[in-house]
Amino acid sequence: VLKNISHVTTAGSVASWWYDPNVTSVVTGSFCRATTSSLGSIAFGSLIVAILQVLENMARKGQRDGNVLACIARCIIACFKNMAEYFNRWAFVYVGIYGDSFISSGKAVCALFKNRGWTTIINDNLIQRTLTMLALAVGLVVGGIGAAIGSLDKFDSIPNASWALFGIGLVIGIFLTLILVSVVDSAVATVFVCFAESPQVFEQTHPALYYDLTASWRECHNITF
């Protein structure tokens, strides 16, 4: 739920910058909406994924016990969970922008991409993989620093100190970086939605960025506006 609150807050803030850059206290306003009027939609979307996660864990336990049907059920449930997480990502953007209900937001954003013909483009979005690789790289760097510290003479009395500090640094580096880059991921998703819905508004509010974005977009996807 906290992750989705952050996602909705970021979506509302980016949308405010997109439509009216002169508005002040956008982050505070978006956070207040996410934790009040939109909290029910966030909780409902999060509940769907949580239920599927519980069912997947039950199926995994049955798989370990040698149940073939449980193995099949786990695969099916995992597919549904991935679909729900994908649906939530875009639906929560609409929730952050307009404050609509979860179901109506999901339907609206799916219809938007379908009408625009952007379904394939959205599926080919590599931002999440790129950010994950960045988090892994940062984790390795932090882990390397930890290993270097563990090789100091003061840690000689601790067995495998270098490996232990490497593992701790790796986990901490990946975890903290994923928290930070999740804001970037939410912002990119919001830009996709706003660009599909109102490119003309962006041209009026941020003309220089609009021309740079449309030029790159035409080069990659051969789509004009």
C-alpha cells in the first residue's frame, strides 16, 4: 500500500507539472489526495495483488509437497498476479491524475492506449529493466565498498568479514536504490499517460521539452502528432 501511495503521489505531482507548472505545493496536495480520497482505490488495487500473492504461496507449498495440480495452479496464479501488477501500475496513474475509482481508472487508461495504438509501445517500455539494472549496479558498488572495509586488519578476527559486508552492502544498496528509482518509474508512467492524452497541453506549458520529446518519439516510433 505504501508503495502504491508513493506511485499515486508521484503521478499527481507530475500531472500537475504537465498541465499547470505554476501550481505550488503539488507534492503535498497529491500526497493528501492519495492518503484520503484515493486511499480506497489504492487499498482495493493492493488487496487484489495481496490475495493473489497468498494464493501463490499456498500453491508453492503444495508444489513442495509434490502436488502436480498445485504446480499448475501456481503458474496460473503467478500469471494473474503479474497481470494485476501491470494493470495496477497504469490504473494508479489515472487515480493520481483524476482521483477516479480504481476500476474506472483502469478501464480509461487501457482504452486510451488502445485508441492511440500504443499497446505494443507500452509493452516494449524498458524503463523498469533499466532501473533494476541500475539498482543492481549500485548494490554491487556498495557491496564492493563493504568488502574493501572487511579486508581491513581490524576485521581479521571476524571470519569471512569481507563476504559478510559485501552481502550486507549489496542488499542495502539495491533496496535503497529501488526506493529512489521507483519515483522515476512512476514519473515515466505518468508522462506516457499524459502524452497519450494531452500532447497539445504539453506543447503550451513546456514547448522546448515538447519539441525534444516529439522529435525523439518520431525517430523511435514513426508516430506524428
